[in-house]
Amino acid sequence: MSQTPAPQGALDFGARDIGVVVVTYASAATIERCLSALLAARHVMRVMVVDNASRDDTCAIVERLARRDPRIGLVRNPDNRGFAAACNQGATAIAQPWIAFVNPDAFVERDTLTRLADVAMVRAGAGLLGVEHRDPDGTPDPASRRSDPSLREQLFSLGRRDNLFLGRDPAQAVQPVEAVSGALMFLPAVLFVRLGGFDEGYRLHAEDLDLCRRVRQAGYEVLVVNDLAVTHLRGVSSRRRPAWVEWQKHRGMWRYFRKFEAQHTPMWLQPLLFLALWLHLPLALARKLWR
């Protein structure tokens, strides 16, 4: 991944070439549609699928598509390495100047990734870019535009999350935010390498928030291009293991707190936050199972 993005405004051949990493786990229901959309997208030159030990037909579907299109690569992990580690694994095979991380249940339009590259090349300080995420019925996902989470604020607001979602600013075509949804993240490959990739201490959830925060700490913007959207089914794979997923969500939030918030939190309050977080786990799991 030694190539660097072209100077702003340059449209030389290859300046907008994109490599995509897709991490799968039990994704047979959506992976063909996901990959077909990526292969039809402009300037996508490589799609690396990293499978975390799926037991369904995910890998068979990917292998069938790879026989038709050499742009697809597949890595089959013998066990579930976690989302962050698998993303980093796939990124090592990307030589293009731009890298996108796309969930296997997200479906891009033909021009979406290219237009993200165009925005990044003409906007000084652009770091990590995202788009609006929508359900299949077109309903926007509020998690498309997020603020940094705070365990302290969550505790004092009794778990309310409304303040995490920033909403769409109709006055801005390109909207600065603190974090975007990890289901589609787009950035220069050199920046991803410079930041050391995803933090592999996260297994699932919060690694996207962590990366967005480190992009901003490095002096770059996190942006949502408001007139671009992706259809995202959300949680197709995780529905098979709701208890494990909730465990990883809570574990990830504690790691995020320890990295970014603990140093500004009184020592006496930290055990209370830890207790409140893990007392919330059975409630969150019960709510998910009830739904």
C-alpha cells in the first residue's frame, strides 16, 4: 500500500482506483448482492473478502463469483478473528490509493465510492468519509451521523442515546461529524496505514468509533456526503448470536471509555460506570430477544 492519493484536483489514470474490504460471517443471504454491486461500481479494482469462519455457504458463493471476476480475493480464517482484525488482514492486500470497508449487508450504487474519492481529492483535510445509510424501505439510519459516545453522559441520562445522533444538515452537501457508521467507511489507504488500521482489541462494535476519533486526532475531518446513500440491512449476521454480539458491544464500549474518556473521569466514578455498563447487558439482551 505504497501508493499515495493524487494531488487535489488531479484526475490522472488510477487516482480514483479503489480497493474494498468486506468482512463476512454467516453472510450467505446478502454477500452475492453486496459483491455484485461492488463489482459494478466505478473504479473498484480489488475486492478482498475476509471470512471469519462462516459455517454457511458464504465462502462457496464468494468462490463462485471469484471464478468469474479476478478482482475478488478470498481469505478464509479458521476461526473468528473479530471484525477489526479481519479488516486489517484484508487491507494488507489492497494496493489502490483509496480503501473502503463495506459490510456484507450493505449495497452501494455504481457511483457512490467514486464520488467519495472526488470529494476527498478536492476538500483539504478530508480524512474518513461516509454516506447516509437507509433501510430497504428508504428510512434513514440516525447512526449515519454520530457524535462521540460518553459513558458518563449515558449514565447521567439514564441510557438515552438521542444526543449521539446528529441528524442531517440540509445546508451542507458535505457535513463534518464526529463519527460515521462502520458499515461503509472510505479513506486514503496511506492514512489508514499511518493510523495503524483498526484497533484489534475490539472484537465487534466501537472499532469504527475508535477509528473516526483517531482520524480527527490526527488532524483530519470525518465527513458525511449528504446526497449519497447506501442500502444497509443491518445485523444480518449478528442475529444468529445475539448474546455474543451484546457482550462484544459492551466490551467494546468499555475499551473505548478506557482509551478516550477515563483520563478525564474521576477515579471514584469509574467503578460505578463499569458496574452500570455491565448491569445494562442483561437488559439489552432481554430487549433484543423480546424484539
